[in-house]
Amino acid sequence: MEPERLVAYATLSEMRPRAWITLPGCNFECKGCFAIAKRAFGRSMKPSELVLLLREACAKYYGRTSLEEVMITGGEPFLDEEFLVSLVSSLREITSRIVIQTNASRMTPELLDRLMDEGLSELVCDLKAWDDSIHRWYTGHSNHAVLNNIKYACGRMKITINTLLIPGVVDVEEIEAMARFLSQCDPKELEYRINPFRADLSPEPISREPNDEEMKAAVRAAEKHLKGSVRSRSCLRESEGGLTTHWITVFPDGRMERRGMENYRERNRTLLEEESEG
């Protein structure tokens, strides 16, 4: 029997035929997380239904039924292993490039091998902290499995690591320690991206947004061990080739809506309210 899981929505890029699938629910409880997808909402769908939804949306918007790339994100995609394996396998019908974004805590070596066999191309992993006590305080979980799983993945496929610079919590010293660890993982192809903490969006007042000099210092510290480390403020994919401010949201019922950052979070709050009322 084909597995099912809640799907919040999919997103199409206005720049290129590229899509994101948002799977809601997360096992981490990050103090600074403002993502709507940390909560479980949406519609239960099978992988085949989700692929059909993307195929039809792409035909309407791009005039084609295939995509250059699909990223599976959340929330945490690894919450349902069988659904994820089935989804990656099904997505090969419409794309040759499949990426998963994860906190890496439940990404076991055995499961990663299965996903690679089914067509997984790349990983984007969020590495929250090097010090386990900081990681536990920030996420509610140890980072031991995270570090082990990232180390295993590094030598097998392309991987992007994202870290938030959080003044007073995840400082430059933490950034350098993580970069040192990553450099020793025998990475096949790795990029380390350092992002600023968004105090204005954080649900808890745990810190402030780092200033420009602090961001530069973090990149310099990382580059001692990982050349090509970068600071980032935008989506990795959407920052390639120019700036975009709007995306096409595809809901499980087939509705399509153009949304921008000026109304994205407000619209998400409305979705959650509609879900609770329904």
C-alpha cells in the first residue's frame, strides 16, 4: 500500500522550472524557528498524488510537465521514512534532480543509502550548533546523531550546510568549530552557508540580529578550514541568477496563488487558522 503523509503545499519558482514540497511537522523545537511548517497541517496525500499535483501545476505555469529540480523541505522530511523513500522514487518521473533539506537528526546511513539508490541528488542540512549543550538548549535534542549523519553523507554526495549566527548563542567560535569538523569529514562536494539570526521573526527573544562585521568575522573564521564558505540571506536556489520576491504556491486541492514576502507570513497564519477551524 502506498504511504501517505500530510502535505502543506508545494511552491513553484518564478525564475526557473523548480519546485519545493513542504512537508509539515518537526521533531526539533528550535527557539528561533519561525517556519509555519513546524506545525502539522495540510492534506494527507500519497506520493503519486503529489507528483500528479506538481505535474499539472507545472503544465499550467511553465507549459511543461518536467522540472529542473525538486526540493523536499519542511518541517522535517525524515519524520516518515517510507513516505520519503516512496516520494523520492516517484519524483523521478518529473525531474532528474532531487534535493532534501533536513536537520539530519533522523537521517541514518541506511536510510540515506536507500534514498540515493532511489535518485536523491543532494542534501541541504541545518547544523544548529557544535557544542552539544548549546544544541540541546536551542533544539531540545542532542547533536550527536546530526554530526554522525552529516559525516556519513559528506563523502557520498553534494551537501550544503546551513548555520545561523546567533550572537551570544552560536558565536564565531561555534562557527569555526563546525567548519573545522566539516573540513575533516572528507567532503565530496560541500558548501558552508552562514545565515544571520532574524530577531524580528523569532518567537522567543533569545538574541539579536548580527551586524555586518560579525557576519564577516564568522565567514573569515569558517574559511580558515573551509574555503568558499559564504554568508547568505536568501534562498540558495533563488539567489542564483538574480533576485526574486514572489513564488507560486500550489495547494493540495490544486489551487495556485502568487505570494510574496509582503504577505507570505500573514497568509500562512490564515492557513493555520482555516485548518484549526476546519
